[in-house]
Amino acid sequence: MDWLQILQNSASTIIAPATIAYALAALGLAVHFGYAGLLNMGIAGFMALGAYGYAITILTFGLPWYVGVLVGIVAALIFALILGIPTLRLRGDYLAIVTIAAAEVLRLLFLTSAFDEVTGSADGLSGYHTEFRAANPIPAGSYGFGPWVYNEIGWWVRILGFIALVLAALVVYRLVNSPWGRVLKGIREDEDAVRSLGKNVFGYKLQALMLGGGIAALGGIIYAMDRNVNSGVYVTSLTFFVYTALLLGGAATVFGPLLGSVIFWVLQAFLSNLLPALVSSGVLPFMTTIQASTVRFILTGIALMLLVIFRPQGILGNKKELTFVK
Amino acid sequence: MSLVRSATPAHHPRRRRLAGAFVAVLAGLIGLQLLVPFAAHADEVDTDKYPYRVSGNVQLDNVPLADVELNVKGNGIDTDVETDENGQWAVGVPEKNADYTVTLNEDTLPEGIAVVEEGNETPNIKEVTVGPGGRVTANYFIGEGTRNVTSFFDVVIERIVNGLSFGLMLALAAIGLSLVFGTTGISNFAHAEMVTFGAITAYFFANLVGWPIWVAIPVAVALSAALGFGLDVTVWRPLRRRRVGVVQLMIVSIGLSLALRYLFQFFIGGNTQQLPGATELPIDLFGSVSMTVIDMVSIVISIVALLGFAAWLLFTRIGKATRAISDNPSLAAASGIDVDGVVRIVWIIAGGLAGLSGVLAAYYRPGLKWDMGSEFLLLLFAAVTLGGLGTAFGAAVGAIVIGLVVEVSTLWIPADLRFAAPLVVLIIILLFRPQGILGRRERIG
Amino acid sequence: MSSDSSPLVARAKSTGLHIGDAVPGVAKTDPILIADGVRRTFGGLTAVDVDHLEIPKGAITALIGPNGAGKTTLFNLLTGFDKPDQGTWTFSGTSISGVPAFKVARLGQVRTFQLTKALGLLTVLDNMKLGAKGQRGEGFFSALFPALWRKQDTEIEERALVLLEKFKLDTKKDDYAASLSGGQRKLLEMARALMSQPSLVMLDEPMAGVNPALTQSLLEHILDLKDLGMTVLFVEHDMHVVRHIADWVVVMAEGKIVAEGDPTTVMKNPAVVDAYLGAHQELDLGVVTGRYHPDEADPTTDAKASVSADAEAIAAAGAEEEGAP
């Protein structure tokens, strides 16, 4: 068993595009769930809109990749608007049902063969990277050290991802530490009380839904820049995994989602390397390597349960400021 | 795929596309394997050599056909390919924005089977265009060579019968979900896994142990009830004692759902399995409606179980106590009802009904899989929400409405969007009647 | 907090509030809130059916009535938290029927809730600051630039600290509101409402669930509101509180206004006594609970009986009558 390789593979995921994508999605979810108390169970749908918006703009309309980024974000904002206007007046648990249902409807629309020309249905979309890669200012070659050695394309995606993440985190940080954030946290606690103080609760919820949705879409876009777009990625489980990453770091924090995503992915990579290796070297004689690769998902589920029960505020959250009140 | 089958080419292609959707979901889940590159299972030729691809499925009545030969021709290539065990194939092609001809070699189909399409002399040959996406799908969803022309009215009747039987099956699971929500406030995502558990235990005893199916099913239902009891004792009751909030409980149930789901995959793998008799041929009944014996037995079992449950809820002491707790838990506790005891029984009943629903679903789909429950979970939530959160009868009504919407909507929309239809209906109904069909409005302040 | 035994400071009651006989729906000399034909039904049940109601400006009006009389529903309707089947109402001459709750609050009509809505996971100071109106930093884009709102925020904080001191919550300003006692939360909720500088304060059962030690100080604060020129409308069950502080009393039963008048007159109205006041009217609950010396007992009550009555037994009987919340 090659321990060095396992550790290297795990360490490499610290700055993987997927980690950045999760961090952005979890940050968006922190705005929804952690700060505004909106039980958005459809974060996968926002990510899908980002990814498909980006790819379709390039493939179907032949527009530049940066227009694709804009389209992806705007699509998510419009989705938030369409979703929010009717549902934000409903009770919280209804919002959860409606968002999870809407995200699933979106996924089925991307999957159906009726729109195959545009969405690629079950095959998804690929072959839209050319222009994005041509815009890469980094000369061809390998860069980095230790486990973090990538070619110019790898770095290009990562650098754009970092920029997006830092900008998004900065915006969220400023907002939640402003009077705007105070109103939002008030709504999380009791929206009728905030309403009685003359705040347009619905407006704030809609703004929060759009802000978080836009950030999540950015996550989807970064992920689409790195590889292909496929509707099979944007399933409900993705939403659950993003929740796991968010709760791991701390739902009502700005840096929690980032830390949570890194830990989530490093552990995933570590287990997906370690467990099959253990099986191959005969340490786990009672399972096959295929079985070993499902073990990490079982552990993810158990970790999510334990986390919510025993440390609901996450790693970075304030013990007193639990996000679960009602 | 559905309880009632008929050989009506007028709508069959749609239903088959649905099978394609299931295959795609499966493929998608494999692709999900934490966002690693999309793992293609299809038999692939030249997909490494060329950047673009033509791919597809070949299925007979929703069953994948392996080893069927196809040929893709055009733009300088002439490639042969065979379908894999999932009926899938893919060929790499050099050009996008270009046309290709896909030909299915009918000699390699099982005997007596042909590709049939109305108004098409050579339905085994398809002209496809690889668009700007660089990919195109050419699917062959084949029916048996015979056909009979069915009137629209007959099709509607058939869908309604289908929808009712699907709705009844959903209702079994939905009332348990609703009871649990009503008495404990948990939006239990792991209910899906209780459904799957029923199907898997039935499979274990019937196929692996070799017991007769009529023994395996009651045992599976009993074990599912035991699972409900076990989860209450080990997870939910301790959390009730800790006074954990409902949002937290919901996320705990998501974690439990993930853990159980992958535990099932750990034991039975990623493939679809069949219970004994699931692939039996249907008997023609009336009009275009035909059902297998098992389908009919399923409907009878659903109705009997639902009536039994209704009698329990309405007339027994514990049933009344359950309704009292759903109505007002603290008042019920104050009036001397043993809330913990009733909740335990609710979990047992919810588990048993979910397990039964899972067994029936394994016949309905047909086939059982590690994540089959999560396929229905959203429909269950939709049913419970439609009926008005926490009212068991509302959930049953909601489930039947959803079953009907799923089946009847395929008259107008592609079959692979049929699970989207009830979700859209749900969203629209919530806009006009947020309390659901049978729910009550709440007072503020 | 104020010491338990100190008597209420007698303050002059406002008089001459109405024009003509004090009958239900009587016109007021200077009404701030006028409601007409307000009806709200739940299913087949009529919760509120008010033909005409005027609330006098600059006075303390109590809204009383048995449980289920529709007091809270009327509150919800007038503040925009619920929508009536029909009816119109104006606030300071502006029609606010159908206006959403947050806009009603911005016009200067704020309310509190029967079940206190302190924002538990915000600090006491943040709770207070949330109450201020017209904050620049509450806009999405301006929030991004602290330079635009920092100065105003500091001013709001100063105002909040003054109010907190007055309500004796200043030592708790950095605590989460969830850590406060029930009575302190009521105080916080009232103080927070004052941050918006309202002209009409509507309090839904301000004394419910409050430790007797804090009742006194809450009453003082309500009286202070009037001195500061605000109008108060409050729902209350404790008749002696009503008698002590209200200038005007409106009685509701089964959704309708059944009587109006100054406290002393209304409580002598036999219909009101029958409908609502119940068994223990001969007792002064202030004396029973030990808050007041028997010498200070309300002259209309039986001071001796009050001394010998068991407060807890009465409370328990009351709780039974009211049923579970």
C-alpha cells in the first residue's frame, strides 16, 4: 500500500475545482440557511443552472465564455426570483419541499430527450472548453510543488475559482456584518417580529435567495469549466453533500463553508484512496474494492447525523449561536 | 415499468424513453461517484479516438437488449458496435454539426422482434445530427412485432387504471410519512430507505434464501416494521429526549437516508434485481387494459392495507390517540396519552406500510435497486404536502392524485418528464392553497 | 427592577375622550385609529365582527374580553398580519386597510406579540438596533459600503443604549436575547418597538407570563409611553392592571364590541361582568399576589377576602379555565 500516494491524492483535493465549487455552493447555502433561515433543499438546481447556462451559451449560441459566466449567474437569479416570489410567503417546511421539487424538475428538464439538441439529455454537454482555454494567460507547462502540481489549464480553472470564491466571501462577509445582515438574522429568528418592526421581510428573503443562488451558480460554473456538464451530477444527493460540508464548517459563518468543503473533500479523497487499498492489501478481507468505495458514503451519512446532533454549530460556529432554533 | 401493460405502439415509445431516463439516472449516479469523470458503461468504439459521439440504448419493453449490432456511418467513418448488458452503445465520431446514419441490424435482435414505427418503412435506420454539443443519442425502444390500434379513450382509461394502482402504492408509503410528521414533526427523508428495505428483504428471502414469495413478503413487511421500531428506539426517541429541533431532525434523517442507502448498495450492489414473477406476461382484461396476476393482487393488497389502516386510525384507541397527538401534542400529553408509546407504534406501522409499498414497487417498476426509494421520495413528500401536512387521509388522497398525474400526464408530455409533472402540480397548488387539499389554515400570533 | 412593594405612582387619567354616550362604537374627540365593518371568519366561525371602533389619541386604551373574543385576531387585522373578509380602517387619517404589516409599522403603528418574539440568537443590542427605522445600511447595495452607514449606525446604537438603560437591560446588551427571562424579553420587545419612534403602540398581553416583580416596572413603562405623547392600545386579562392604567376600555365578546367606556363605568356594566369578569372580581389580585398592601386595595374589592385568598389556587383555577395555550 502506497501511503505517500494516498496522502498526496488527498492533499491535492484541497485546491481541486470540485472543492472550490462546493465551497461556493456551501457559501450560497450559508446565506440561505445559516443567515436567512431559508430551508433551501434545491442548491443542486442553482448549481445546475450555472453549469448549463455556461455551457449552453457557448455551445448553442456561440457566445464568449465570459458571457456564459454571466448567463449562468443570471439564470440562477431568475430561478431564485421565480421560485421565491410564490414560495417565500409560505411556511419554512413548504419552502424545503418546493425547492427540492423545483431542483428536481430542472434536472429532469435537463435530462429529458425532448431538449436533446440543447441539453445533450443523458449524455450532457462537452466540448465547450476551447475558447476558455485559449483565454488562458498561463504558458503551457506544469507548475506547483508537492501534491499540487497541475498544468496550465488546471491552474487557470483554480485561479479563476479562487478569485470567484474570495470575491463572494468578501461580499457575504460585508453583508452579514451590516445592518442588512442584522435584518436577515432577525428574519431567521422570527420573521413576524421583524415584520412588526417595519422591515420588508419578503424583500430581504428574496434578496438572500438570489444572492445565495447566484453564488451557488458560480460554483456550478467553476465545476463546468473543469470538466463536462451532466445532469446526473445535479441530483438531490449533491444538495445533501453540500449541506454536509456547510454544517461541518458552521452554517452561520462565512469561512465555515470554505473550511467545511475542504475537509469534506480531503476526507472523501482520503477514504476513496485508502479503503480500496486496504482491501487490496488484505486488511479488510470481508469486502470487495467496489464495496469499499461505497463505505465512504455510508460514513458521510453517519457523519452528517452525528454532526447535526452533537455539534450543530459546526467547527467555526459560536456554541451559543446555533442555527437551529425552532 | 407500470402495473398495466399493453401493446400499443401509439404511446409505447414514450414509455420506453422513460426507461431511458432510468438508465440515465443510473448512469448519472455512477457519474456522481463524487464528481469524478462520467463513467460510461456502454460498449464504446473509438470514443477515445474522436472528440464527439453518437450513443444510445436498445431496449425491448424496457428490458435492455445486449449484443445487438449497430453501424454508424458518415463523414469518413463506418463503425460497427454492439450493445452492452445495459443495452447501451457509443461510437466516437470526428465531426460535429454533421449527419450520421445509424443502422440497427435486425438479424441480431431476438427472434420474432422487429423495430416498428408507424409510417416508417425502415425504422431500424436513423439519421442523426451531431449538433454543437458534440453529442447525439439514437435510441431504439422496441415493442414486439405485433400491434393493435387503440383509441384515445382506451388509452386514457388505461392510464387512469395505471395511475390509480401507482397512487395506491404511493399511498401506503405516504400515510406512514404523514403519520410520522404529524406525531413527531420529522420530515423523514429516510422513509425512502424504509421503502427500499422492504423490497430488499423480500428479495433476500425469496431469491437468495429461496422461500416462496408469499412467505417472503409477510416476513419482509414484518422486518420493515421492526426497522421502524428499531430506528425509533436507537435514533428518534433519544433525539426526542434531547428536544432536538425539527430542522435538525430533518437533517439527521437526510444523514440516515444517505447512510442506509449506501449500506444497501454495499450489500446488493448497483444493479437492478427482480423478484420472482416480476417479468410475467400480462393478461388482457378490457379495452386496452391488461394486467399481470401480480399487478391485480398488488392492487387488492394495497386497498386492503389502506382500509385496514383507516379502520385502525378511526376506531381503535391507539388510532384515536394518534390523531389526538397529530392535532395537538402537548394537549394530548396533558390528557394522559402515552405519547412515546403511540409514537413507537406509529413508527412500527409506518415501517411496515413502507416495506409493503417497497415490495409492490419492486413489481411495479419492475425491479429493485439500492436507491429505488429515493426515486419515489419526492413524490411521497408531494403527496403528503398536497394532502395537508400531517393528515394521514390527506396523504392518501394526495398520493392517488399524484399517481394519476404521473400516468395521465404522459399523454401530453414526454414520459421521461412524468415525475416532473406532479412536482409542478404541487408547486402550483401550494400557490393557491398553501394548506394543502385537506389541511387547515393556521392563525398567527 | 422596581421594588416589589412600591405602589403605582398615581397619574392623572385622560378624560373627555368620547363624544356623546359611551356606547359600543362611540365617536372620539381625537381618534388615531378608526375601523369600520371589519369582519374575519375562520371556516364557519366569525372571529371578528366590528361595526365601528375608534381609538382615542394620546390615551391608554385597554381591549378586554374572554378568550376567543377575537382580540388578537383584531390586532392582527389592524396591523396587517391577517387579512379580513371585509372592512376598512384608517390610521392618523391614512387608509391602511390591506396594507402589509411592515408598511403599517413604518407609518408609526407598531405592535408586540402575545408570545414574546425576542430574536433569541441576536444580542440584546442587535435586537434594539433592528427596531430603528430608515437605516441606510439595510439596503442591499449600501450595506456593502460601511462608510455609507457607519455614522448612522453609531447614532442608532447610542439611542438604543439610552433606552436599554431606561428599561434596565443595559448590563445585558451583549447577551443573546435567548438568555433573558420571560419578563425581560417583554421589556426588550417593548423597548425595541420604541426604537422605531411610533405614534401608536399596540401591546398584545404585555403582562402575560411576566414575573410579578417585573409587572410594576412594565406598567410604569406603559404609563411613560403616554407621557411621551404616544397612544397605547393593549390587550390584557388582569382586570386590576386595566383599572390601574387604562383611560378607556373596549370590551369584546364573540368577535363584537359589547361595551366601551372608562374603566370604572365599564366594569360596573352587568353585561360585561357576566360575559367576562368571572368569579374572583371581589378580589384585588394585586393584594392577593402580595404586590400591594391591603390598604391600597382597589376600593371596589373586598380587601379582607383578597388577603386570605390563595394566589396559587386562583392562578391554577384560572389556568384550568383558559385551557392549554
